[in-house]
Amino acid sequence: MGLHAYRNIGFSFTESEHTCEGWRKKFTGFDPSRAAKVWGFPVEGGTITAECWGIHYRLNCSNGVLEKETEKGEWTEELFMNEALLIYHILGDVSPFPRRSDVWVSEASLDPVRVRSGDRMDSVLQAFSAHFSGKGDLLRESCERLGGEPVKQGDAAWQFSPTPLTPVRLVFWEADEEFPAQASIYVEKYITDYMDFEAVGFLSAELLCRIEKEADTWIS
């Protein structure tokens, strides 16, 4: 995944004025009809409401302002960088006729720069793998508590549904005598019909962050 996506975790979108204003300007006057048709997101009064990771977001199409619903049912413009960029991409990048398949591919294979360079190593996933090396039970508990469904791939794997149309898999291989622990993220072959490949990095970073936070909660 993009290292910048992982580094974005915890950073405020609204406090980055240049980035925030740029995206709001880009989505001022946004036509939500395609996103509403493909995703099934409701549109009301010039506002489209999206859902990702069980959180509701709404975009004011007249001024490009994005908000999210809090646990108290209130709406706030205070978003984190990755979640804001992900929702903008989800709404703006979706193809009018997105494809589906039963083929899963490595998230790394979607990045044209990494494909051309032949560099498939991912420092973020390497760190994640090392963190859970020898802690299979902790990883399993964390993934399943987050709604991950076990699937047959690698030594262990779980499938998540951040949205109904874009499932994501975390596949884990435990360390052995020859190789260190290794984690990979797999996505549906045509996920870039729903969002730009860069947004897949935001999605992947959020998944790893959620798992690590859940593991910390489980330990404590």
C-alpha cells in the first residue's frame, strides 16, 4: 500500500487547510447520480450519504463539504485524512458500469509504479507481520471481533466488508525456519472500477490500523 496512506493515520483532514480546501473545491457542484446508482447511496436535498466501515458520511454537493456521523448521531466536519480521501474517491471514481469477478489479486499488483519497478515489498505490511509473528491467536481474535470472516488462504485469512461492493482480505503466513511472518492484502480484481488504486491504499491502511487497535484493546 502507499506508505503515505499509513502515515496519514491519525492526521486531521480539516486541519490540513490546503488539502481540505482543494478537495472541497473539486467536489463543489458534484453530480451524485452515478455514485447513488452504483453504490445505492441515498441522495436527499443535494446531499449524498455514503457508508464505509459502518460509519455514515454525507457530502454537500453544492460546496463539497464532507461530514461524518458521530456515535451520538451528530454530524461533524472533523475527519481524519484517510477516511476523508477514501470517501471522496469512492464517490468520485466509481465507473458507470463496474465489473465484478471471483478473482482475488494482491493489493500491490494495482500500483503501476510498483509493478514497473518490480518492487513488491511493503514496509508497512512487513512491520504488521512482525508485530503479529507468533501471535496467531491474538490476530484471529482481533480480526473476528472486527467482523472478519475466516477464509481458506495462507495459514490464516479473513475477509472484511468495508462496503458491500468492495470486500478486502487479510492473508497471514506464520514464520517458519526459512521465512519470517508475512501478511498480504488481497482485493477483488476489479476494485479499481469502484475507486482509484490510491484509495485502495487508504482502505488497506485503515484495515491494518483497526486490527492493531483491536489487538491493543484485547491485550489490555
